[in-house]
Amino acid sequence: MRICMISSELAPYAKTGGLGDVTAALASRLQRHGHDLRVFLPLYSDIDRGQISLTAVETLQDIELTTSGSGLRYSVFTGSQADGLVIHFIDCPMLYERPGIYTEDDDEHLRFNTLSRCAIEYCQHLAWAPEIVHCNDWQSSLVPLYLKTLYAWDRLFANTRSVLSIHNIGYQGVFNAEIIDTTGLGGHREMFDQHDLAKGRLNFLKTGVLYADALTTVSPTYAQEICTAEYGMGLEDLLKHRCGDLHGILNGVDYDIWNPECDTLISHTYSASDMTGKTRNKNDLQRQYGLAEDPDIPLIGIVSRLVTHKGFALFAEVLPQLLSEKRLQLVVLGSGEERYEDFFGWLANKHPTAAGFWRGFNDPLAHLIEAGSDFFLMPSLYEPCGLNQMYSLRYGTIPIVRKTGGLADTVIPHTEVDGTGIVFEHPNESGLSWALHAGLELYADRPRRQTMIANGMKQNFSWEQQTRLYERLFCSLIN
């Protein structure tokens, strides 16, 4: 298949969360399967040019974006990865030479609908007719409408079908309706949600949901949840209307990277048949955080963005008391809202041998936390998919999760015979407290704990399986 993939993030070049990992892994697998894949990503100023050797696309240098009236000019460069995947970088210094991937600037909408249009016009300039255009989140959500309006005249796209993947419905790209002319779609106002326009707003993601030929999201449970008022963030009625076109496809894990048997970022590799290395990694982790080096004390790890929807508001009433009363250690890696950073900093100061906090992100430390912890805690209020719980299962680290989204799809409750983790239902302090106490009871029951670890390490969430589901969907649209 000829597949055009458009994304604001692609690891390792541009990443703030799971989107970058998912698009990179899926793109690599599609390319490996022999598809003609073209991936489009902004050439952000933060991208390390030393990471990749850029080659100019000769016919696409200093090109003016057609019909925009903005005077924007762009160039296209390609860069090849070791696995053969070719990335097409859109170079538009006026928009992308800024710190970070996302900004609070007034032209944020322009930065990403320009990416979308540059990808479409690349196809025109090279006379390359994609069968599938795969859009990701609000940043490329106008593409389905562009194909039905501004570019509908071009027979190159006569058989092109659009797929919009919703990675997190909490981010919708809502702007003042006055920006409609800068999108080039001012002459097609009737195609936008009229209620939104009357309220003076324009919603990129909603527009994509209206016009994409198919919709995907990152887990089956999340696909059901976003059709409800509790999780739909205002789009639930539209998504219910399109439920026949909405597909929940779980994200996969790259076991070439996240595998304790061959992980190059930990000092001691191990397997299900020989867990010696895990004990040594636990010792390394305790030493890294300055905790008491005790192999018999249960250790809980957290690697996360520190934001409210991850459930961290529940911690203040539960963790201080638990650390004071029980033999327990906690290590946290992450950054985000100041109040949660301050809380974990305070907790580490109050319990210096039992709690540790590393502000920011550190990839080797993230791997060590997976390899050295006994439990991995994800108390999310909502979680479209989640990746760390799947990493944890492979590393023999028992996940403690709330029953939502992809967490519900990937972790089997410990109360079942083939259980792999601890799952709690209610997003409140009592629910979290119950789960943590259940973890401590499980830790004390060594045979039962070892059985659960073995169950988890046998789970398979490889991208190879999940890529086949995307291919099946794409083929159904083409046929």
C-alpha cells in the first residue's frame, strides 16, 4: 500500500509522550512489511541534526504554500534511519524554529495545518498518489477536509482514504473561529460544525472526526469510553454517531528496546527463567535514589508526566501515611504541574531513605525503574492506552493500575487465576489505598507473587500483532 503518515511527533526526533513512540514504531513496522510509506514531520529547531543526515528533495526547495495567502515558504528534506525508514522533514523556519515542539503562540494552528498541507502538496509535486493518509491527533485533523475541498479537484487523490487516530481526546486543537481564513478553508465555512462557529470557535479534532473515512484510537476500551459523556470531552455524541467507523487498536511494545533479556540501558539483564539480574537492578535503583539498600522491602516505581489526569491528586492523602506506617519504598521520575513536583520533592525530603524523586526525564533511569521495581503504579483517571504497564509486565514488575482505557485491556486483575496485576476501579483515595495495600499483601505471599510475575512476563503486546490490525483496516478502506 501507498501510505502517507502525518504526525507532530516521531521518536527519537520529536517526542513529548506516547504519540512519538507510537508513530515511530508503527511506521517502522509498516515499512518492514514492504509498504510504500512516506512519513511527514516538522523540522523543529530542537531536532539534533547530528542524529540524521538530511538530503534535500531537489524539486521541493523554497516552495510557496499554494492558496494560503500567507507568503509561507517551505522546503522538504529526507533522512533515512538504520532500519530503512525514510522521514520527510518539513522545513519552515518561520514556524518551526522555536524552542520545543508545542507553543502558546498565536499561530499554533498555522504551524500544524501547514504541516498537513505541505504533506499533501508533496504528493502533488511528486505525482505520488497515497491510498491511505494516516493523520494523528488534532495537529493533522484538517487533512480529511482538505482532501474533500481544496484538493478535491486533483484526481491524484481520487482513491485516497483518510484515517484519523485519536491518541488523547483531551487535546482537540480548539482556536478562535477568526483563524479560519488562515487555514485556506474560509470558503468552506459550511463544512465546519456550525454550533462551534456560532460560539466563535473552531475545533480541529472535531472536524477530523466529521470527515475522516475511518477513526482509530489506542485501545478497545478507550474507543468505548470516548463515546460517553464522562470521557468524550464534548465529542461523545459525534463519536457515537460514527461508532461503526471507530476502531480501538491497542498500541504495541517494541520488544527490541523494552526487553530485560537484551536491554542495553540496564547493567544486569535477566529473563523469566533467571531473575537474578532483577534483584541486582533493584539494588542499583535504591542506590541511585539514595534509599536504604534492602532487597526485601517492596519498591514501587512511577515514570510519568505529573498531571492531574494521571491520578496524582489522589496521592496526598494516601502516600505520606503509607510510607510512615509500612515498610515500603517509592521512586518517581517525571515532570509536569508544579504542585505535583513540589509534593514528590517534599515526600522525598520527609522520607529520604524510603522515597526518591527525579525531576525531568532520563531514559536510562526509566529503564532501570522498570527493571528494578517490584511494582509499577499508574492510578490514571483516564488512560487512552498507556505503555508503561506493558513494559512492566515484560520486566516482571507487577503493575498497579486503575481500570480505564488501555490499562483495563492489558492488565488482568490479581483476583483471577491468570492475573498479571492489581486493578482498582474507583478513582478516589480509598480505591488507591486498597490497591496499594493489596500490593503489600501480595508481596508478602512470595509463591503467589512469583506466579503473577510469570503470568505477566508471558504476555505479548508486540507491534507486529498490532500492525496487522492497522493493515487490515487500511485494506478494507481501499477495497
